[in-house]
Amino acid sequence: MNPKIFPSMLIALDVAAGVVYAVAGDWRRSIYWFAAAVLTATVTY
């Protein structure tokens, strides 16, 4: 089993949360979740 499956799913969920908040117009939370996705991707890959 690939050890990067969980972090990849977490990145996808972070991006999805960022999109949801961006559509709702909450830019602060949207930026937070996109930054969390970038941070997780940086540490994982």
C-alpha cells in the first residue's frame, strides 16, 4: 500500500474545502484551506 494515499486524500479535501469557502465568498477561510493544501503537499512530496 502506498504511504502517500492519506496525505493525497487530505490535500484533496483541503482543496475542496477551499473551493467551497471561495464559492461562499469567505476569502479568509478559503485562503487558509488552500494554504493548508500547499503546506501538506510541500511536506509530503
